[in-house]
Amino acid sequence: MARIKSAGFTLLELLVVISIMALATAGVSLAIRDSGEQQLEREAQRLATLLESARAQARTNGALVVWRPMPQGFRFEGLPANVQMPTQWLKTAVQIQPSTPVVLGPEPLIPRQSITLSLPGSNSAPLQLSTDGLRPFSIQNVQVAQ
């Protein structure tokens, strides 16, 4: 009896090839992520951490601490002389809206506040740092009207 040799792929072989292609596609999509978007996320996370740190210093020292955006960065006012905080963005200038000061203490409950960060010349969506006055600053995407 002659045995007929099949000329095709098994289902298992096809599934392995498809899973390898899916992993490669996922890797490529993560690799080509907009660097402006990553940079803005880093800046927003860094600023949220700095604001919470300054807020803790205000509560600890019982002093009014205010964060102010500046043309080339930002500054914290009211911190003790021995506390040094950054005053510049990591890479490029970030645009802030509104450009009003943010009050960070000394009271445990601060006013509801939000800051919108965007990168000029980038197609990344703006990010918003906001607090309800009790919880820490958190980052949300801003929906841009079209």
C-alpha cells in the first residue's frame, strides 16, 4: 500500500507562525511610539511627583508653598532654604495652561486645581495634572475638540 504524503502545514505550525507575527507586530508598535508623547508623560509624572513633594513640605513646615510656571521652567516659592527643587523641564520647554500659580499648602485640603501640559511642535495630546484638593495630583489625557 502506497502512503500519500501530504503537502501542507499543520494547524499547530500555522498557530506558531501567527503568534510569532503577533509578537513582532506588538514589538514594532511599541518601538515606534511617539517620542513626544513619551516625553510629555515623563514631564507630567515628574511634575506630579514634585508637586506632591512640595505639598508634603508645606504641610510639614506649616508654610505656604506655591508652584509658579516661568517662561523657561517653573519655581517653587515658600520652601525652606535647605530644600532644593528642580526649576527646569527635562528636555524642552513645556507649555502650561493656565499659567496661574498652584497653591500647595500648608492646609491638608487645598483648592481644586489643574494644570494642562503640552509640547509645542509635537502631535502628542495634551496631558492634565489635577487634584480635587484632597487626593494627590493625577494625570489624565485631555480630549481635544476637532
